Amino acid sequence: MTGLRDRFVSAARRLGATDDPAPLADALLAAWSEPSRRYHDVAHLEDCLAQLDDSAAEATERSLVEAAIWFHDAVYEPLASDNEERSAAWARRALGGLGVPAATVGEVARLVLLTRHAESPPDTDRRGALLCDIDLSILGRGREAFERYDRNIRAEYAAVPEAAYRAARRRVLAALLARSPLYLTERFRARYEAAARANLSRLLARLDSVDG
């Protein structure tokens, strides 16, 4: 994972880090590589970074969103309700400790909290819109990739009984499907909106069925 390590070091330097970011890169990669992760793992991190690379974001926005991508699932415990808060707190401590300016640290932490997806950021929040679209882009992938994502999410919640899992999953997916639009940037909406709605509708129908 040398390439990823180097990428984080470069991103932190662009944000103004004055101390060596390499140890933090190693700590983040170790967190993303925890064996209990089946979806929220290094592959998800790499996919999010690839989506960012393929976006048309300006350089300043790209650097801030990239830092938020690195931290947005840095803390991930499936049964915890405060993963994003703890990830944002890590970003504040770690980036601040590297000498990144306080305003930049605060913006990265704010972006991380948006990945709770409790509500959509306003249209004027271009960074927040891009980050949320990147994080949710899996919903609009091809059927095979989407089904693999769904299986991996279930594996992460293996400790949750089936009935309880299906009820909770249904609530989350129905809330996402109810958003109009689901994707906030024109680029992601054109690419993923229709497929995401089809994928979500199909999965909700399956969750609602007696046979599952």
C-alpha cells in the first residue's frame, strides 16, 4: 500500500502539514485494513479516491475532499452510532497535530460528519455535495457490484439478527430512495441516479418479501 501511503502524505502536505504525515498515513491504513471490515475497507477507500480523481473538482476543493475521504470511515464499528463523530475527532486531533491550519482542520472534520448522510448538504456546499456523492456512488453501480456491496454490508452486521437487520436496512435505504435527487452534483446524477434508484427499489422489494 505504498502508493496509498505516499498519496496521503502528499495530500496532507498540500493542506499545510509541517510535521511528517507518514506515521498518520500508516495508522489510517491500519484502521482501514481491520479484518472485520468487509465493505468499509481499503477497497472502499481506493474506490472513493478514484471517484474523486474522476471528478471535475477544483484543486482546493479536491484536497479538502480527499482528506475527508481518508477520515470518513477511519473509525468503523458496525454497531456503534458515533463512527463519523469519532472519525471527525481523529481528523481534528491528527491533522492539527501535523500543523495543518485550524480552519482547514475544521473544514475536513465538518465534511467527515456529512457522511452520516442524515440529511443532504445544501446546494451551495460544493465540497459536501461532492463528498456525499462519492460516498454513495456505490448505489449506482452495475447490478453485480451493487449486490456484492449489499452482501458485504450484511457481513459487517453479522451479529445482528436477520429480522432486526432487515428492518434497519429497509429504513436506511427507503430514506435514501426518498431523496430527490439522490445525487447532488450534475456529474454524479447523470452517471448514477437512474441505476441507484433501480438498485435501491429492487433491494427494498426483496427486503419486503417474505422469502427475503
